[in-house]
Amino acid sequence: MSRKISGIDKVAFYYQKYGIKGIIKRLYIRYNFRFFYNNIISYLSSYFLHKKLQQILAQHSNLPLIVYLPFLSWNIPLYQRPQHLALALGEQDFLFLFITNNTLDNIHTIKKLGKNCFLVPPSLYNGILSLQRKKTLFTYSNPAKIFSIKMIDEHLKRGDNVIYDYLDDLNEEIFGPIDDYVLDRHKYMLSNERVICLTTANKLFNEAQKYRTKNVFLAENAVDLHHYANLKQPIERLEKIKGSKIIGYFGALSAWVDFELIIKLASQNPDKYILLIGYVYDKTIDKYHLERYENIIITGTIPYHILPNYAQYFDVSVIPFLINETTLATSPLKLFEYMALGKPIVTTALPECRKYKSPFIANTHEEFITLVNQALALSLDNDYFKILQQEAQHNSWEARAKVIQQAICENLNETDC
């Protein structure tokens, strides 16, 4: 009876008869060139990508590893907390692998972002999760189905750490309809005390404490002080209005912005400009037809690396947010960036803004407009600007990273991590 020839036997036979060059030549002739070429390129790309990952892991073998799950791209229109924390934790001597979902980054190799911090394509996701090396998985409160309760349980049993960054209230105003699966996962992450729970606001901290008695930390948003230290490049379109007073805002233009307040501010101050810099997050702004007002300027999205060049034109910086369930739990990142700008700050009555001395807090539209005009007169108040500077320095991303570093090290039971 004849023996069935295996695939390995066939390869060995053709190798002995034709050699490697002969095999490649026959594959090339037999199969369509494009198919053959694409498969070879795909194989080689995957091989060198995994090899590069192994080199990075080996070069940083003495550092604790943090893996950011692929919730978002690095180059999103709003440069936010995830990017800042990745860079800051790299500076604190963690190896930080930020896995992109690649919707905007479109990368197929590993890119260095900063000290010990790397942007990684999603093709390496499963391989990184399966590493035997102890790691900390970084997740956050988001309805994306990137991780499951089962997955978190498996990693905790393996001895890995898990961080749950509770940075936004899970509500439909921000995320739209939310599945019961996501809400169940959220409660699990809050109640499992083996998970490190970070919170960005007192309201979220208090909410987390309803589910746990330990392993919960308050780590509000913060500022990259160096980013706002050197404001040099002029912006031509803003040079034209430089002689006028400019009331500035940067951030998302979304449903939680009080556009009626902005209209009142513009209408009652026709000699001043309202400069709105930011990403149009939803279509709420369209209802208000702000283009009708000659003293309202909307720039659209400005890349983070040149944002200070625009913000330097502010005479007063504002946070005109509505007060609702979303904003009651919001730590506005822009608050700390405004501090670093060294420009007077006026906000609506957000609880997280009340924690600091530098913002002027308004409870009504009328009070907000009055405070803006009072803030415009502060140019010679050195004591006020010292407060701005001190509060900026106390609220750096470096300071926040140290809180997270301590939390991770306590859970790793390693004093030198």
C-alpha cells in the first residue's frame, strides 16, 4: 500500500531536486506574480516587525511594561490624556507600548514617540498580549468592545496588572447609545479591587468608592509645561486682529459647550473677538449659526504641536461649558493648559474648576460676561499671574505619572519599578 506524501516531504523533495532558487522560480511561474509578490512582502514585513518588537523588549527588559489597548489612534484631532500619559509614563521609566487602532495613523511598523514610548500597529496586538513577561494593561471607560471581563480575568490570573482609567462619565451625551454589555463591564472594572482604578474628577472618585474600598486613585488631567513655554511663531490671520482684545477657547466644539453664552458674550462685546479653536465633535454648533457674528472666529482643528502659537493671542481664556451630568464629572484638560499659557481664566461653575484659585467662576451668563471683562483688566496683577504659574507647575503630567507609577508599583510589589 502506497504511503501518503506529506507537505513536508514534498518541500524536502523539491528542495533536494531544485534548491531554494529553483523552488522560488517555479512558484513564480506557477502562480500569478502579484499574488506571489504580495505574500512574500507580507511575510517579510511580519517577520521584521516581530523582530523589531523583540529587540525593543530586550533593550527595555529592565523596565515595567505598560500596554495601551487599541481604543484609538495616536493622531486623533484632539491630543488628549492618553497621549500625554503615554509620554509621561515613558519618562518615568516604564516601557509604554501604545497600540493604535490605525483608523488615522495608518502605520505598519513600530514608531518611537518619546523616551521608552512606542506606537505599535494593531497587527502586533495578540502577540503582545500573549507575552509571558509581566505587564500592565491600560484600559479606560469607553464603550468600545476592545476588552472583555473574561480577558481581564485571564490577565489578572496570570499575574498581570490592569488599569481602568475612569476619565468620563459613561453617558449617552458623550458616547451615544451604550450596550448593557458595556455597562456590566464598567461595573465589573469598578468593583474588582485587583484592577487599579484611576479617576479624573471627584465625582468619578466618589462613584468608584461605592464599589471598592482600595486601589482607587484620583489623577486629574494636567499640562505639558514645556509645550507652552516657548510661544514664538506668529499666525498671519490673527496678527490682523492683534490690537483688539481676544477672548479665546480651545477644545471640542460639542453639545456640552454653552453656545448661547458665547453668542451673548459676542453680542455684548462687539469690540472684542471671540476666538474658538477646535474640533467640531458633533453638529450642535450648526444650530447656532455663529457665522452671523463678525466678531466670532472659528479656526477649526489646529494640530496640537502648533496650538500654542494660536493660543498666545488670547487675552482671556474661557471654559463656557453647560452644567450637566457630563460636565459635573469633567476635569477640563484645557484648564491646566490655560494656566500654563499664563492668561486669565473664566469658567462656568464646574466643580473641578472650583478646586483651584486661578479660575474666575461664574454661576450665570451675566456673571460670566462681567468676569471676562474684569479678567481683561488683570494684565498688571503680578500676584494673580504667580498663582497661575504655581498651579500650572503643580498640575503637570509628570506629577500625574508619578501617582500612576506609585499605584502600579504597589500592585507589582516591586519597590524599584
